[in-house]
Amino acid sequence: MRRKLVVGNWKMNGRIAQNQALIEAVVGGVRESRNADYVLCVPYPYLGQAQSLLKDTNVTWGAQNLCANESVALTGAVSAYMLADYGCSYVIVGHSERRMQFHETDDTAATRFNAAEKAGLTPIFCMGESKEERESDWTEYVVGRQLDSIIRRFGAEVLEKAVLAYEPLWAVGTDVAATPEQAQKVHSFIRDRVAKCDAKIAKNVRILYGGSLNPANAAALFAMPDIDGGLVGRCSLDAKSFVAICKAASQ
Ligand code: PEP
């Protein structure tokens, strides 16, 4: 039985002064919801604040990206070991905003995925098709290619310690979430593709849905057999909404 997981992705939001109230409200809201796991992925500068407020709670924390290199002359980059120093358990890899706005590729996402695992972090590997790709019936081709960028290079066994996230680009930040049936179809495709390489890993790997998740649609999405929780953008900035999504996962 896979345990559900809800990950908040704050993106480039937050200020020291407001983070504390948000984090404390989330911690208080999910304290008794013990049947799922919760993570907050905050901007790099707030990892120390997240660490001090979340340690000894049932909410863990992580980052939104990393650099694949270790200690080298790379201005502005942050390595997996630096994230580990701040007690991060998770790191998002290959988010569509990074792929589109920072020109990250399947290849560089796969390299960062591997660097995260080597440092003991759990990568949350994002995949998803654009609106045009869906309309051209390319969803499985695109998602399969993104998944294969990891499996071909490192083997399916690296998914044993990873989380996968299906985030259709047309649903991220748009208020148009995938229907439970649309999402389930792709999640089942992803799990079947992993199963072709390793049935046990496919059975255990958590596949999150992301894209306009909110308190009103979370329960129906989480009821699908291959949806193991959510990656939440905007609603993770509002404690009441985020806690409601976490509670839907903990049912
Ligand atoms: C995201 O960016 O990962 C995301 C799912 O955003 P939103 O929930 O705001 O659509």
C-alpha cells in the first residue's frame, strides 16, 4: 500500500516575516493527520527557517532545484550536498517552469536527478505535456521520453528512492486541473512503463499529480488508483487550502 504524499512548491514566494505564520499554520493543521506524508519545498534562502520550524514535526522540507555539480566554480549554483546540510529530504527536479524558462533539458534533469540521489535526497521528478502536445495525441510520447531519460541512463532501480510527478503544463498555474480520469490514464501509463523494467519498483513508486490542485478537486484525484498524492503550487501558499489538500490525502 503506497502512502500518500503532498508536496507544497512555494516557487519564488515567501518572505522571512510571513513564512513563519504559514509554516506554523500548516504544522498545526496536519499534526493529527497521520496517514500521509507532507513536504514544503521552499526557496533556498528559507531552508534554514524551514528546518528550524519543521524539525520534530510530521512535515518535512526540501528545495525546488539543485545543480548537478559539487564544489566547483559555478556562480549562483547550489549543490545537493548543500541542500543536505540544511536537512532537506526532497528536491524537485525537472519542473516545467525550469524546463521552459531556464532551458533545462531531459538530459540535464536526469543528471540532477542522479546528483540528488547520490547525496541521499529524494528527487521529485516532474513530467508533463503541453496543451499542443496533448491535442496532437503526444502525451504518452512526451511523458515516456521524459521518464526514459532517467531509466535509460541510470536504470529503473533509481526509482526505488524517487518520487514521480505528472504535471501537465496546461494545468500548472491555470485553474484548469486534469480530470481524475485524464490524470489516472497518464499515471497508469507511467506505472506500466516502469513495470516493464521492474514490477516491484512500479508497484511502490509514488506518482503525484500536479496542476491546479485545490481543496475542491483533491479528494477525487487522490481516489484514483495510481494517484499517490499531489504537487501543489498556489494552494501551498495558503495554509487553509494546503491543509485541506493534506487532509484529503490522509483520509
Ligand atoms: C506546480 O507548479 O507544481 C503547480 C502544480 O502549480 P499550481 O498548483 O499552482 O497549478
